Amino acid sequence: MDMADIATSATVVILLAAVLAAWLRERRRTRTLLGVLHAEARGLCAEAAGLAEALARRQADGVPIDQLFLDMHALSEPQTWPGLVSSSGLMPRDILGRAVELHGHLALARARLAGLRSGPRDRAGAGLLVTTLLHAANGGEGLLCEIEARLGWPHRGEPHMPSATALVTAMEDDTPEVFDRAYWSDPV
């Protein structure tokens, strides 16, 4: 082996080490981003599930939804998600899609909650809010499962929302004109 072969081999080894170091750095950064997204999504899903259950229990018990109840149950604004959007290129597409869906449902739930605070507090409005909260909590659960599988973490369980599920099912049966189609379906 002459000097040119040694220099070529050393250059190849250095380049491979640099590529490996960059790959490991990006992998570590992606894992960090997914961990941050997981922590925030878990809290937001728990809030959505808790509010859905509280609203559904009030509806089932026939207790009116008053301003004090609405003031006690708010949905937090995401704190880390806006900052993670700029790094979305590092996240896997399936996880990114689920995160966007979760935050979309939460934004719709916050808008419906604001409408319930300022407008009439009827059964249909509460039912639509509970439906949106169920979509957020269940969609967020899918996001959490996907992140946990990707990171090799154990899954911690699904949100328990029997009252909310029962309320939405009953309302779909009672008022099909409100709940018969999903908002993304074509008009009839």
C-alpha cells in the first residue's frame, strides 16, 4: 500500500465518520423533538378528555352548564407546538400529520368553548363541543402511540371517557341532522 492509498482510505474513513456523526446528531435532535411533542400532547389530550367527561356528566345529570363551570374548565394553548413547527422537517410525516390533526381539533374545541361561553348553552352546542374534544383526545392518543412506538417507550394507556362517548352516541341517535355527517364530507 502506498501513500496515495493510505490518504484515500483515511479520507473515506473521515467522510464516513462525518456522515455518521451528522446522522446521529439529526437522530438525537428528532428524538428530542418527539419527546417534547409527546409531553405537550399528553397534557393537552388529558385536558380535552377531562373537559369532555365533565361536560358529558353535567349533561347526563341534567345540571346546566353555567359560567362558573366554563371558567373552571379551560383548554390550554399549546406552548411548544408553535416552536416545533419550524423544525417539522425533522419529524416523520405520519407523526407530523397526526400532530397537525390534534392541534386542529383543539383549536376547533377552543373556538366552540368560546362560543358556548358567549352564546346559548344548548344541548347541541355542548354535544358538538364534546364530539370535538373526543376527536382531539382520541386523535392525540394515536399521536402518543405513534411517538411511543417510534421512541421505543411503553404505551401508558388510553383516555377513559365513558360518559362522553355515551353522550355523543345518544346525541347522534337523537339529533341525526346535527351529527349525521362529518364536517369534511360532501354535501348531500
